[in-house]
Amino acid sequence: MATPIGPLDYTRRLWVRLTLLVVFVFLYAPIATLIAFSFNDSRRNIVWNGFTLKYYEKALGNEGLIEAFANSLTIAVLSTLVSIVLGALVAVLLWRFRFPGKAGYEGVVALPIVIPEICMGVAMLAFFSRIGWPSDMVWPFNLSAIIIAHVSFSFPFVAVVVRARLEGFNRELAEAAQDLGATEWQVFRDVMIPFLRPGLVAGGMLAFTLSLDDFVITFFTSGPNTVTFPVKVYSMVRFSVTPEVNAASTVLIVVTVVMTAAALWMQHRAGMKAEEAAG
Amino acid sequence: MESWRRNPLVFWVTGLPPTAWLLLFFLVPLALVWVLSFAELRGVVEMEVTGTFANYVRALDPLYLQIFGKSFVFAGLTTLVSLVFGFPVALAIVFAPRRWRAVLLLLVILPFWTNLLIRTYALIAVLRTRGFVNFTLEWFWEKANAVLSLLGLGSFQLLGERFEPLELLYNNTAVVIGLVYVHLPFMVLPLYASLEKLDRSLIEAALDLGASQFRAFATVVVPLALPGIISGAILVFIPALGSFLTPDLLGGTDSQMIANVIERQFKSANDWPFGSALSFLLMYLTFGALALRALYTRRTAGQGRA
């Protein structure tokens, strides 16, 4: 500490440290208070009255909330599975082939990533109501419109992740397999897929969190019987701030943070393995 | 990379499913909205596509122009505030000791993993009149009053008769605070990426040649970080411009942005043609911003080659 601040020690300058402090308090104080006060034994939500889990019990007893949570998870799982397949196919297509109009095709694939959510939401609303997509099917088919919309915005993200992984693929491996008599399908299944697995997992996790988090597009595709967790929380939040919502939110925060951390860890581990194998 | 002709079967098997999906469940819906933007309302829900430009002309109405303007101001302010606070953060991360770097980066990204709605909700709980910010202020107010009483000044009520909570929610400031809260990581990450590549000896050279810290910062660090600044600005500006949730939950009646007007046309006002025209205008603005960035990167890339 006694050493003088060097000319490039920006991190040790007061103004930088103050900004860092302000930004992190700004980023974390709201979330921290939200989590802390989900355990607070007071409806007023401001004064600390002791630890309780009763709002978690209440949230668990709220059938609408549980149903919305189950819907969200179902949608996330199904849309992730489809997104992984479609995203991987696009990534392989763009990585492997030259074809006329490729630059334009790449632009169109990236389109769902860049257009404003609201535009995509109203497009989905207009589309499903115009073609008369049935909304009264049995579970889980009543969620199909939402699942389709989620696949449309998440598979391009999967494609980006998988393609990044493909950049590191040694084409000679596939060629060697083919020289040894493997068919296209065998090369794909036994050489490409194992290599791509970390990318597929990471892309899948990304698609899963994107789906679980989405509010705007779901808001336009969900009906009264297909409420998802964010849509339910939205309707609750409009009325008031309650510890129950705090508890439910805390559960969702924990789920997404754990999922993302797991995805990063897996990617990291796969990277380490690849380094070991290479080195 | 091989030509698709060498292996047409594999080409079609990999290409067809995603392309068909994209076409059917993304491009067709978008095209439908585009077509609807040239339609006229007939009755309550009936629409007829007449090729009219009336919906676009209506968007030029001062009422809506003002909302477009406001959205631009909100998104611009959000970008500016994010830059002002994001730059020192990125700088601190780049020049931090190696083991701290990953931790600080993670701390910037972590809130980004939590649901947008939940983060906005958390902000409501903090900013509302009976929220923590006001609660903290009230606590200070009481303490200050107690000190004044001790000094024998209690009867003058120097700080007002009672604590007046600040109206922090449901106004334009709340919207900008909320937008910055949500978009700050988008600014820090590209800034970090470009500052990380920065050649430190250039700053040292400037300092050795007698430039002040400020001058070295303004004439060396900032220009070299410009690609990151531009990327960050675009990454913050575009989603901020199309925000729906933040103005909806944190804003007042006069803090509507374009997305809120679009939502209203499709839900309560039931004027889909006008809503469609507005959403295509928003999309054109988005593409415009992206094109500006593409132009900039192409120009700088050209300079690099020359």
C-alpha cells in the first residue's frame, strides 16, 4: 500500500475507485435488498423484523405462480431442444459450405438477434392470430405458439456459439474419418458431435436462460391460459411490491445464475481439456 | 470450405430445417406486419390492405414525433451516462492486478444473468416513496433533526415540519436510471475489450514526453478506445431505443417510448395497421444505427490497410 501510485495504476486512483464503488452499489444494492427482504418477517418490506421463510411457503402455495413457473420451465426445455438442433445445423451449414447469397443469408440469420423485441413480439401476435393458431389445445400443446416464438429468437444465438466452437475444429479429422470409410452421417455423429458438445451445451444453456427470461415476446404470444413466470410476475408487480414476489424472484435468480455458472464452468473445463490435448 | 454443389444432399439436409423455420416463423410474421402497415381499419377488428401510406403519415403527427424524439433522448442519455460510468469501470478492470480482473468482469456481467423484469422490479422496490432510498434519507433526516434539537435549534424546524419523500419513481428520470441499470454491462464489455488491446507503452510515451495525466487520457487512451466506445454506444443505444418494460414499469404518463405506443396499438387501442407502421419505423431506425456502425468499421478497416 505504501508504494506510490504509478502512472498507469488507474485502478488505484481515487476517481476510478469511487466510480467503481458507485457502479457496483448501483448494480447490486437493488438485487441484494430484493433477496434479503424476501426473508424479512414484515409485509411493509422496509424494516428488518427477523428471518422467515413464510413468503417462500406462500409463493409455493400460490397455484397461479407455480403453474406459471411450470409453464416457463416447459417452454424453456422444449424450445432449447429445438434451438440446439436448428442452431447447430445453421452453424455447420455456414462453416462448411460456400453457396450463392451466403452473406445475405448470414444477415437474415442474425436478424432475430438485432431487431427490437417489441417488433418481434407484435409480429408473432399478428402471425398467430391471423393464421388462427389454435389456443385451446391440451397442455403442453397450448404452449406451442410461445415455444415457436422462443425458438425463433434463440436458435440464432445457439448458432453463434456453436460456430465459434467450430472455428477450432480440425477439418483433417473429418477427412481422415472419411478416408477410413466413414459415411457422412458417421462423421457427423462420431467426430463432429463429440467435438461440438461443449458448444452445444453452452448454446443450449444460453437458449434456456433467454427463454426463461423473456418477457416482451411472450407477453404478445401468451393467452389467459398460458401465463409464464415473467408474465405472471409482471401482472403482480403492476399492483404492488410484495414479499411473495421477492421470494419467487429470488428463486428465479438462483436458478438462472446457477445455470449460467454451470455453462461457463463446462465451457472452461472443455477449453482446459482441449489445451491439454493440444499441448 | 467446400462448394455446396460438391455435396448437395448434405447441404440441403443441414440447410433446409433452419431455413424453413426462419422463413415460416420469423420472416413470414415480419412480412405480415409489413403488409399490415399499409392497411386501413374497417370496423373494430377488420382490416383491409389498401396500400395506403396513411399510417406512416400519421406517425409524423407532432404527438408521435414527440414520442420518437423522447425515445431518442432517453436512449441517448442512457448511452451517455453508461459511457461516463462505464469507462472508468472498464479502465479499472483492464489495469487491475490479473487475479482481480476476472472477478471484476464477472461482477459486471452477473446482474445481466438475472431476469430483466426482476431487475426492474428490484429497482421499483428501492426507488418508490416507501422504498429504501427514501427510507435511508428519512433516517438521515431524523438524525439531523436530533442533532439540531441537541443544539437547541429543534423548535425552528429548519429541515421542514416532516420528512418529504423524494418522488423517484414514475417519471423520466426513473426511466433513464432504469435503462442505465439494465444496459450498463453492454457498454463495459466492449470498452474492456478495446482497452485490453491498448498498447500501454503509448500512454507511457505520452507521459514521458510531458503530457499531463489528463492530456494523455484525452489524446491517447480515448482515441485508441474509440472502436470500443462506438460498439458500446450502439449496443446500448439500440436496445434502449426499443425498450418496452422499463418505461412501462418505471415511467409516468408522460414517459412513454415508441415501444409503449406500439404495444398500445396492438393491445388496448386495437389499431394494428398503425402499430405495424410504428414497429417498422422502429426497425428502420435500428437498422440505420447498425449501418452507421458498419460504415465506421469499414472506414477504419480501410485506413488500417492503407
